Amino acid sequence: MLAEVATLLADRPDAVSDAIWNEAAKKFEEKGLPVTLLMIAPTNLFIRLNAITKEQAGATLELNGLNPGSDNRD
């Protein structure tokens, strides 16, 4: 639920209600909640970038003929 409301920030003035925050705080240790937020943010970034560029999530990234997932050293 926290990831969902954090994704929809522009949809409402109180993006993450106290009830949702408190529920998330119950499920994660004190250090786990900030780490979870740090994972939600880049995930949302890549989702939005994929939507803007019409890229399929999980598709292989190729830059200048190089595939970062393979060993292209010659």
C-alpha cells in the first residue's frame, strides 16, 4: 500500500496518510522503512521513464551497440 500511495503523489494533497505510514511502520523495522522508501523512489522513476519512452519494462538495454548484461570486451 505504501508503494501505491507514494506512486500517486499528485492525485491528492495528503499523499501518504498517517494511517498508511503507521501501518507500514508496523511491518518494517526502524531502519527498514527508509530503505523501503529508497527502493520505491527509483522503481517509480524507471516506471515513469519506461512509460514516457514507450519501452517495455525488463527489455534489454543497449547503448551504442553494447549490452550491459553481456561481456562485450574484445
